[in-house]
Amino acid sequence: MPPAASVPAPDADQVIFIGTGGGRMTTATQARSTGGLWVVLDGVRVHVDPGPGALVHVRSRALALDPTGLEAIVLTHKHLDHSGDVNAMIEAMTEGGTRPRGRVLAPRDAYEEDPVILQYVRKYAGEIGVLEAGGRYPLGPAGAVVLETPLRLRHPVETYGLRFVGSRHTVALVSCTGYFPELETAFGADVLILNVVFRNPRDEIHLAVPDAERLVAAIRPRLAILTHFGLTMVRARPWELADAMSQLTGIRVMAARDHWRLPLDTEPPGR
């Protein structure tokens, strides 16, 4: 596995993998943590998909992240492994609701049908917003970072992929979805993050390794990161799968690990 790197400055452009687990069984066993991503671009901090345990990991000695500095909390969709700690994180961002601030962005069905964001917590945020296909959402002072939701993805609940566009870097996340050709042109970025739940294709609502290979080869980012692993991926030694994908595509591919800080201004060490 990649060696540990020096810790980037808190405001440096980076992606912090609070947790790299996904799917029902990884969530239930916590074979990998399920805390989602913490994206920092141009000093703007966003927590994406705070699943079960996110707040504990964010506040842990290993990460020591401060939720009160968040500009936004974003859900790609409302499934438990993505949203289990969303209410706790909103409370943490707003200091228990005593300092209303920040923005919460989620698909409409996360608020309306079988909602995962509680009514009383919504009042704590500075703004509540709804994600839609083709949306653009300025974040931070003077809209320093723009969040784009190019496409609705193919998943049982309303789900969106994300593009964070900063002044120096663009980070794209293809969340849980089956493969379809439009993904290849909608998520161009210099850093591409893919939720790869399965080692081998199993259904039409999640990416497996062959789907990830196809997307990496088509999008051709500077760096591709695999994350959100189901148990078949955890057991298959995902860093070895990433190495093989690098050889196949000619693009540097890495497998994320829990509590990994990925600097965007320098090349990460390791494989």
C-alpha cells in the first residue's frame, strides 16, 4: 500500500478520504470506514456523503478536522452508507444549531420521500438546496468553487455525480451508478474519483472494476482514485487492482484508504 505522506496545510487543495467503504455489508462490518470525502479547493471545504461514523472519524486524533469550517455538506444520494451521519454533521457544522451557517445540498428525495435530513436540523443550516441534473452551485466566498451536477446517475434513488471546479483543480466524483456512455463525457477532470463497489460486474446500479477501467481510459484524468469499496473489492486488494488498471490505461490509478489525505498540488507518493 502507498506510504504515508506529509500532511498538507488545512487550506491546501486536497481530498481527504474520511472513509473508503460502501455497500451494505462493508457498512455493517465496517471493514472500511464509511465517512465519505472532505474536499478542499481554494480554501473552500465541503464534506461529501457523510455515512455512518463520519463525525467520529472527522473529530478523531488521526484527522482532527473542524466541521465548523465547512462551507457545505453534499449528499450524492440518500442511501445509508452515504447519509448515515448527515444530521450529526449538520449539527457539528453549526455548533449544535447555535450558529446557523453553511449550505446543505442533496437530491429532492432526500428531503421529501422517506427523508434522511431531519426537519429540525434543516433550520440550522444557512441554506438548504436541491441538486438537479445540469445544476451549478457556487460555494464559498464570491463563489470561489463551483459544484456541478452534470447528470442524474442510474441508481434506485435520485443520485448525482459531482464536479468541483476550482481555480487550479477540478475534482470529479462518479458516485454509485451503473455504467452508461454519457459518463465518459460528463465528468472530465484532472482528478477523477470513482465509487467502485464490486470486483466483478454484479448488477446495473453499481460500478465494477471493468466499468472503472472503461471510464478511466475514456476520461483520461491526470489521476484516478478508486474508493467506496464493497467487500469483494476489500478482499481483492484494491491497490493491486489499481496498479493493474494503471498498466492497462496508461493513467495513474490509486486505491484510496481510510484517513488518506491526497494533496492536489503535488504528486502523491506510492503506487
